[in-house]
Amino acid sequence: MSGLLRAVARASPYRDLKRDWRDVYAARLAVTDLVVLVAVVLAVQVNWLGLDSRLVGSVVDNGDLVVGYSVVSLIVVAGWMAVLRIYDTRADRVIGLGSQEYKLVVNASVRLFGLLSIAAYLLKVDLARGYILIAFPVGTVCVLLARWFWRQWLSGQRRNGKYSSTVLLVGSEASASHLALELLRAPSAGYRVVGACVPTGMIGGQLPGTEVPVCGSVSNVLEALEATGADTVVVTSSEELSPRRVRELSWSLEPGRQHLVVAPGLTGLGGPRIHTRPVAGLPLIHVETPRYEGSKSVAKRIFDIVVSSVLIVLASPVLALIAITVNLSSDGPILFRQRRVGINGSTFEMLKFRSMDSDAESRLDELQLIQREAGNDVLFKMKDDPRVTGVGRFLRRYSLDELPQLFNVLLGSMSLVGPRPPLEHEVELYETHVHRRFLVKPGITGLWQVSGRSSLSWEDSVRLDLYYVENWSMTGDVVILYRTIRAIVRPTGAY
């Protein structure tokens, strides 16, 4: 068995990756943070106070303190670097994905501002308010911007298999295969699966549907770790491993170099809904039930009304130009009206600029027989649909045909962001779980539209829509709108 494991290790493309990537990346972040903070604080001091300005205050009731603001700036920078370190803003568990890294940076900066204000008050030091009120917000924004640039670089490295944790999956064959596929969808998360230990333990085989090699059974995890060079063990199911066995496995890992992750049987959940609470030595995971009413729903509606109204006003010249172009380019109405299914299964009339010939609907049945892209059996899409006009092809490429849906948003039948509104005959083909899409209003854009558009399979489209329904937030909507602008500029998968 050991010979076969060594063969698997030699075949693993991740065996020779550096294991200190966390320290290397954290050091680069630290250097960047230092450069950014020194530049910001010094620039604020020079522009607001001058380089040689003095600070006069009282440390005690009978003593004066006279120091240069350059010393204060050094203290601020040193304190800022310290709190960024104390709050683990460069820890590998928060970098690269999600908002936790940014939240920690903001929290650390706010707390430093509070501590500095308290210290100045207690020591009776009269700090210039403009110096503080400008340095902290500008410094925080610049650090966040630098972190964002580093994250873009890190995502590119991770897509090439670098700067990632090398993972050994341990559990049932089904759960290990599922988790391997999910991690493969998100390379920017920084987990690269290099092997698996499953009950069958057929070394030399692969997990179903993947290229992940099987490195033995769940009883020889340590040998598989050594053979593959993995630095992270992910337990995907507990049926094969008793609580005592998992605890012993955690004890056997090398501290600081090897890590243990336990993956619950939950997928499609956003971070804000998940809370871990240790109770009697048990790491209980609390999952909040999504809510679709209340203040969040009101805020979303107000946001839709304000933004759609502004966009309609700003885009009115474009709307008029497109309407004239569609009218002159081919016979038929300017607007295409189609009945779609919206929130709670109700129907509404969705508006679009007509991008097809006027007899497009009557020709649909004959096109249904033509071989199309895999995965589009429910959602009808053709890359070269013969019904699309020349002008319509241009409008579809840049999503200009969907601009009239802003009026649907303003009137309340749609939202700016949400799942795609389906046709009634498409709903008849839905599996039961897909009907959860109707818990929120359909949107002009959504998570699947900014993740590949028509090039996605039906399963991927459903997965992304359901993820949005389960985890929607105003912040998430703003991010999707930003990504929509990028998708329109670079229209991959639009037809």
C-alpha cells in the first residue's frame, strides 16, 4: 500500500508547492499596509499641519507635554499596524474570499480611533481634529483598496493552483465527491483537493465525476497526508469517523503546518447566516432561517424605486434612440410583451425591446427540435437563433433590449436584482426545490447573469438563483449590480 501511495504522491501536481505561502502572503500584506499608512498619515500631516508642527498638551495637571506631530504620526502608524495584526486581518482563513477581511480592517481601524481619542482625553492632549478626522477614514479606505488589489492578484494565482491550501478529503465517497466538485467551482477560495480517503480505499482510483485520486481508506489518513503533501484535512461526513476518531486525528496533525476542517452537510449558505457556538465541547452550527419581509424588504423596494427612476431619466435618450432603431429596422411592435412568473407564483407582463422577428413565437416549436447546448432543456437558449434580427443581436449582446424592464421595477412586478423570471411552461418542468425562486421578486439581473449568462448549464443557473434567494442582502445586490456593469462591458455568454 505504501508503494501505491508514493506513486500517487509523485503524480500529484501540488506535491512541490511551498507550504509557507500563508506567511509569504501575510508579509506582503504587512509591507503594503505599512507603506500605505505611512504615505496617508504623513500626507495628511503635511497638508493639514505642516511637517514641523508641534503638539502642546498636558500629561498631568502640573506638567506640559510638547512633542512634534511627526512623533504622533509614528505612534498612529505603529498602533494601526499593531491592531491590524491583533485582529488577524492577514490570517489565511479570511483572505481571498468573502467580506470578513474587509470587516476586520474596518473594525480594527475604528477601535484604534476610539483608543486614541480616549488616550488624548485622559492625558489632556489637544489633538488637531482635522488631522484625526481625515487620517483615519482616508487611511482605512486606502488599506481596503490595497487589500482589494492584492485579492485580485491572489485570485489569479489560485486559479493557477498556487497560494492555496492543499486538501485531503476524508469521508464517504458521495460526500467527498460533492465537496470536491463544489471546491472546484470556486478556485479563488484557496482550497485545492489533492486526494481523498474513502471507505472503499481503492488506491489508484478516482472520486466519481472528478480527477481526485483515492489515497486509501479513512483508517490511513496520516499515510495519505505524507504521501500527497496535503496541509489540510477536510472531514466531509461523520458516519465513517467516530467523534473520538476525529479528535485523535486532530491531535495527530502537526501544529501550525497541518489543519483540520469539518465540513457540515450544508451547501448554498452565505456566511452571515452561519454562526458557530461551542456548547459543552460541541461546535454547534446555528443556521438562521432566511426572511423575506420586514425592514430589509422595504429597503430593497425603496432602493428599486429610487435607482430605476434615476436610470429611466438618465437613459431616456438611449431608450428613444433604440425605439426608433427597432421600429425602422424590421416590421413589428417596438416592445415585446411576454407573460412571466414572478413572486409567489403570480404572473406579470415583462417588457423588452423587440429583438426578434414578429413571428418568433410561432417558430419556437420547430426550433425546439434542434440540438442546442447541453443543460438548456428547460431554459430555451440558442447561440445562433435565426429569429433574432441584426439590430436585436446587438441589443442582446449588450443587454440593451432589457432596458424597458426598468418600468417593471418601478411599478413593482420586478426588482433590479433577483432570479430570472421564467415562462409559465418552464415552471411546469421545475423540480419541487426550484420553486423557492419565487420567494423573492424576479430581477433584471441576478447572480447567474453575472456568472456566465447563457453559457451556464440549467443546473448551475438554478444553483446560483437558489443561493441568491437563500442569502440575499442589500450589500449583495450592490455587488451584483457592479458585476452586471462589468458583464455588459465584456459580454461573455450573451446571445
